[in-house]
Amino acid sequence: MARLRDVVFDCRSPASLARFWAAALDGYRVAPYDDEELARLRSIGIDDPEDDPSVLVEPVSGDGPRVWCNLVPESKVVKNRVHLDLAADDAEAELRRLLDLGASVVSRDEQGWIVMTDPEGNEFCLMS
């Protein structure tokens, strides 16, 4: 039986989108770069992790799916076919926090669903 391992976002700026999702998700962080990974990047002509074409956001506990932010040449054009649903005890406070991180509100409904986009336009939902 399959298990969910990773969620992958195609994007134009993997490092900055990874920082957004690491800050947006409770218990996640951008995976640290060790000497081996820095050497691997240098071997493919990348001297600065900010230019890494594939940045990992991982659960601090090791439990839960990882999030990858992968460089693609094209911009997002249409609505996502898959999106994340985020839950928060205080949706209004979380909404303000996510907006401060660079998210935007697309729409809200009477049932409490808030459709948002991350800084690169990927849709996600927030609910309480």
C-alpha cells in the first residue's frame, strides 16, 4: 500500500517558497545544508544554496510528508489540480500570520473556508 511521502511545488524561486512553507507549517523547517550537499551543489555549478533548484522542507520530528520546492522554467498558469488544506484553532489569527508571510486571499465562504495563494500563486485553503 502506498504512503504519502512528499508534496512537490513547481516554482520559480525554490529557496524563497521553501522558506514560506517552512514558516507556514507547524513543525517544519528548510532542511539544513551539510558539507556533502554543498559539495553536490558546487559539482553542478551552484555556489549559493539560494540558487538550489530543489529545496526540501522537512518535518522537524521526522513524521509527516516532506515538501519539495522545485525550479521550473514556466510560471503558474491555471488553478492547481491538488492543493493543501491547512487547519488552525484560530483561523483569523492564522490568516493574518500567513498574509504577513506573503500569502494572499482569493476568496472566503460562509462555512469558514479561506482560499489563499502562496507567494508564487499556488492555491491552498485555511479553515478552523
